[in-house]
Amino acid sequence: MIEAAATAFASIVVLGAGFAFGGFCYHKFYKWHVLRKMRKAFEPGDPALVLAAMGKQIPEADPPTTQEEQEKSDNENHWIRRDEQDKIDAIINGTEKGHYHLLIGEKGTGKTSMLLDAMQKIDGEGIAMLDAHGDLEIFRIRLGKALNFEFHEDYIGSYFSERGPRESTALLDIERAFNKLDKVALDRRMKVGRPIVLIINSMHLLKPDADGMNLLELLQQRAEQWAASNLITVVFNSDDYWVYERLKQLATRMEVTTVGDLPKDKALNAIRMYRSKYFYEDPDESILSQVYEKIGGRLTFLNKVAKSVDMLKTCDEISAVEKQWFLNQCGLLGMEMDDDVMDQQKYASAAMVLAQALVDQEAASDGPIYNPEHGHDLPALPLHKARQVMTRADFIREYDHINVFTITSSAMVRADSVPMQRAFREICAEPGFRDYLDATLQRINDIESLGRTRELVAKDLVLGGKYVISQEKGGFGKVIQLVMPPEEDEDEEEGKGGENDS
């Protein structure tokens, strides 16, 4: 019996030890496996490049290896090369290090395209790219996809009585992913000698609430730390000014690159080259000048115009779309509006007042601010002046988000694009516009005045009653009391009546 008990005990010990050893080995293997998978995310080839090639309908090609091949690739595949491309190339290939970067500019100026072009030159080696999102869970999933990190969702250590590390929030998961990325970046720098580059596009999609601010603070803290150690270069890409405004508060190693519209000479040369290559025509210089005067140097507009048959007609269509967008978002309702839409009309009227101020500034400069040689110089107001004009400080961020107005990195407010400024000019030039705007503002004031007015109704008083209004002691309030005369007793009235009878 003792022998059987000893055998059973030994079996239990052996099984327990084997089970514990197996769990320990699996845990160590899993940690090694996580780092190995994350290293693969920075090997040559990137899904973003494949998707970009499919979007442009061009086949994937090997990256150029010599300077001549590089110049030939730029001339053949890219019909517009911006001046900022050299700086972006230096950031992506690891030459520029020791800082993290913020690319800021209006939608459609070519920020993401420059990043993809720079990635293509090194075949995405050492690069990870993702798009931000307002939902932290979606951001977590996209970060995991970019870094090839599963956030321990494939961990099966619980079979060995090990508690799974997945029990956490999205923000803690992101922090854990960055902890793993630290190890990969340190190992890579010792082998390759240049930092990893992490690109986060669409930073303006983060919500300016508590969760969004916590995520932005976490990203900036990591970016500062990595820039100081030359481990990882973080590139933030944003369309809106508020991201720069928030990052600037804690920034010490941040560099800001503003990406705007193309100057006139580059825009006209790009259209001329595109039409010559794909339409086999040499457009007249006067037509090209009219195109630039109508839509400016915004890449997304130039791309649409260059591919159209009638370029001038397409320019007018773009301007009409921008005008309709502005009216849909900020249209006025006049004196007849209902009081239920007062808040929306405050938002709309403030935008119209600011648009009118920009048009007046343009008119004071003797017509449209346009130089035939250099191009457009749109009228602009400092941010604090724009808020004074609108008498509101909270609307301008939303205007920037919906691409009606834009705030530059130097805190200047202007129309989002040349077609939008044309829309402002046309709307403000309509007959009766100023009167209609004044009527809307007057209606808003009337509704607010009614909301601030309190009506007191004093009912008819009988039997000599009266209201007494007095100042509240120690305060600013009023005390209203109803005072009635004292009632006479019926006995006294009867006694008085008897005396009179006698």
C-alpha cells in the first residue's frame, strides 16, 4: 500500500513538474514568437505599397538602386514632384533622425502620396504605416495589423493554468505593443544602424475627448522618447490644426512640415506634362493659366482636371461643388427661421460672417489676390482675429474639420481652397446677401432675448391686497410678498351693527 501511494505521489509530482515545465517553455517560446513576428513587419514589402500600386493601376516593381534609375522612376511614375519630397525621403530612409515629425496641410495636397513614394524607393523596409481612428479599439486593431502584433489574443497559456495577459483596455494594449516595439527597434538598430519609421495617417480623425487626448498624449510621449534615443522616427499626418495645437503643448523634438498647394509654375508644368503624355496634346498657355486661376494648385483638383476632356468646364464644376458644400453646411434661413434651429444658425451665421470678412479683405486689396507670375495668395486672418470677427471661439475647429476654412501651422485662417474662396466671393456678391445675413443675426438676437426674458403676471387683487417687492438681505435677489389687510371679526361687525340700531 505504501508502495502504491509512493508511486501515485511520484506520478503526480512528475506530471505536475512536466506540466509546469511545459507551461514555462510555452511562455518563453510565445514571447520569442511575438518578437519574431513583429520583426517581419519591417522586412521589405509593405501592404500599403501594394494597395497604392493597385489604386494607381501600376504593376509592382523592384525599387531603384542607382541615382539614374531613381530619377527615371520619378519622371515616369510621378507626374508631380514636390519640393518637400527630398525631406520626406530623408525621414523615411532614416537619414533624418533625432526628431518626430508632423505633416500638416489641407486635404488633397499630397501628404500621403509623398510618404508612399518615399516608402516605394526603399520597398517599405523598416516602415510601418497605419490610419488613425476615433475608436480606440479600431485604432488598436490597425496598430496590431501594422506591427504584426496579436495583442496576446492567440495566447493559450491558460491551458497551463497561466493567466492570459489580454485582460486590459485598448490603451493598455497599445502601450504593451509599444513595449514590444522597443525591443524590436533596439535589436534592429544594432544590426541595421538606422531607426524604424512609424507613420500614423489621419490623426485629425482622433476625437478631441478624454480617450482621444489620452491616446494622443501616449503617442507623443513615445515619439519624444524614441526620438531622443534614435530608435524610432514617428511621423504624424494630419489635415486639421487642432492636432498641432495639442502636440505643441508638450513638444520638444517635434518638427512641423507644412504641405500646401503647388505654386503656379509647377502646377502648369504638371498639367502640361500629363496632357502631353496621355492626351498627346500641347495645351495653350492661356488655358493653363485660366485653369490655375480657377482651382489653384491643389493636387486633388489638378489630377481631376488633367484627366478630363474639357478642363475649363471641369474647373467650373469643382467650384460649383465647393460652393454647394459650403451652402449645405452653413446656409442661412433668414428672419423666418424657427427657434428650434437657432443653435445651427449660430454655427452657419458665424461662418458667413467670417466669409464676408475674407471677401471684404480681398476687395480692400483691389480685387482678387492673384499674381499672374506666382499665383494665388488667399486673404487670411490671424486665428484670434477670426474669432473676434465671429464672436465665437469654438466654431473654427469644426470649420477646419469639414474643409470650409483652414488654419495653417502659423495660425492663419483662410478659405480651404481657391474654389472655396471663389464660392465665398460669389455668395457674398449675391443681391441682398448682407441684408439677409443681418436679418438672420437679428432673428438670433430676438430668440436669445426672448429666452432671457421672464414674464411675471400679477393677477387681480381683491379685498385691498397688494404685492410688496423688497431686496433680499445679503444678496441680489428680489422678494415678492402678497400682503392682505387684516380681516375683521364677525362679532365686532354685529356689535357695531347693534349700536347703530339703538
